[in-house]
Amino acid sequence: MASKYLNTMLYQLKEAFGRKIGMIDYTGYITSPGNPAEIDANVSLILSKCEAAGGAVHYLGYTFLPMETRGKLEFVSFVEGEDASAAKFAEILTISIDNMKQFYDDKFDKTNFIKNIIMDNILPGDVFVKSKELHLSYEASRVVLVVKKNDKKDLDVFDIISGIFPENSRDFVIDLDGSTIVIVKEMRDGMVFKDIEKMARSIVDTLQAEAMVNVIVGIGTTAGNIRDIARSFKEANIAIEVGRVFDNDKKIVNYENLGIGRLIYQLPTTLCELFLSEVFKKDSIDSLDQETLFTIQKFFENNLNVSETSRQLYVHRNTLVYRLDKVQKITGLDLRIFDHAIVFKVALMVKKYLVANPTKM
């Protein structure tokens, strides 16, 4: 059970009842606004009395009401006083705690089920049966967002992200390893992918504003059924890896928008090395200086437009032409020719991929 929600409820009921209240779990752990010292000092005896009585117990000026499931003690609620009002308040408190416990136990079971799906720890044939058992819609459209923390700061981003999403049984926030948070979002009626990207932006901005934590968010494609969540999760991870290689300034990377980077990422490194060796002369691409590479980048950004590129670089048109001629002389590719430009663009991306040497998923 989420302790912060339990504490909030206990505090609200304490104010409403005007009495000290609290809960003791079966291990003897006490949750109570103020944590009464007399109960803390006698907790073992209190649990023994409640287990033996099987019903309400009056002791130390409190009314204790045990909650059992199949003959096993789950928890004991307590209210200050031994009068009829204390007994009635104890019943209300017990019902409230039990309802909250059932909600969070149900949420825990569903979250574990979703986690097992994305980690491939459940047989595909069992997914449909288990989803029916947990009352989860099998055919609902969902999308997976993976949030990876870039900082080494020891901050729990899970609580911050959980606070962004309302408590319900249709969306899930899962902590994989402290630095990787998975969000499984159900696509409600009328929702489009632009809404998912806005949500991702909200996560990035909130973590930056509240905790000064830098993250990258990968977004998978829509899963048409609950079993396809695993695919969307893998796509979100690939989006992050590809984004780190080819667009390392981006905080939000959508798998659907990866373009040719996704294709290159899935190629074997040996094939990439062969491509570079066939397209270029030995070490020719490495002989280009940073100024020339920056010029090429601007030339590509301006759709091979010489005039616009020279204007943005604040250089004479002839200077730009000279630089392009220099590239042609070194590499054998004239970037003013569309086909040559494509080959060079792909080659630059392949080179970047080989240098990054990303870990395959």
C-alpha cells in the first residue's frame, strides 16, 4: 500500500474524528499521525490480544479492531477511547484501510503483470487469460514511453513521474532500475500522438524544474492489444538509443520519426564498415576538417541551396563553391548532385553510428 496516501487518509480521518487513530500491520509496524508512544511500547502484546480475541479489544484507553483474511491477521486499526463512538470510528477506519489496501494490492498485481509483459516474462498464450482475470481490457490501444535518467544524481524520479499521472487502473508507471521508468499509457477516445508528445514534454519539463534532472524520453508506436506492449517498449528503447547517436540534443524521440537512423541502427557494424570502405577512398571522410563538415551540414539543412547556405554562413557564394569542390576532390562526391548528397549523408550517419558503438537491445 502506498504509504503517502495511507498517511493522508489517516490524517484526514483523525481531524474528522477528533481522536488519535492509526494502523498496525501484521509485522507490528505502526502508521499513525503522532505515533502514540504507549502503543509503540506495547505493540507485540496488542497484536497478541487482537489475534486471541478475534474481535474488538479495549486496552490502554484505545479501541483496537483486527482485520483478518481467511483466519490470518492483516492489520489492526485503533482509535482513542473505549466508548461506543470509538467502536464506530474503528469500524469506519477499518473499512477505509481495507478498501485502500484492496485498491493498491489490485494495482500492484496489474503493474506486475504489465511489467512481466514488457520484460517478456510471460508466455504469449497466458496474456489474454491473465488480462481477463485482472479485468484489464485486452484490445485497448496503449503506447509505451521510456524515461531514462542521464544524470548520476541519486534522485528518485519515479515519485515525481507518478505524481504527473492520476491514480487509476488504466495507466501504469513502472520503475525498472531506478534510472529507467516505463509509462504505459492507454489511448483514450480522441487522443492522438501529439497528446503523447505533449505528455512527454511535460515529464521532461517537470523533472528539470522540480529536481534539475535531465532525462530522455523514448516513445514507441501504438500497441493495438495488451500483448503488443512488449513491442512498443522495445521501440521506445530503440528510439532512445538511436536518438543518442544521431540526435543527441533531443529530449524526446519518437520511434515513428527516426527515419533512416532506425535502418542504420539495425545494420551489423561489419556491413556499415564495408559500406564506408566502398563509398570512400581510404580515410577520405576522416580528412575533412570541422569547418568543412559544418558547411556540409548547413548545405544539407538548406536542401542543397548554395545561395541560402552561403547567406547563413556569412560567406561569399564562391567560397562555398570552393569548399564543395574541395569535398568532391577528397571524396569523389559532388554534393550539389542529389544522389551524391544522399550517399554522403548516409555515410556521415553510418560513421557516427560506428563511432558511438551503441549497445544493441
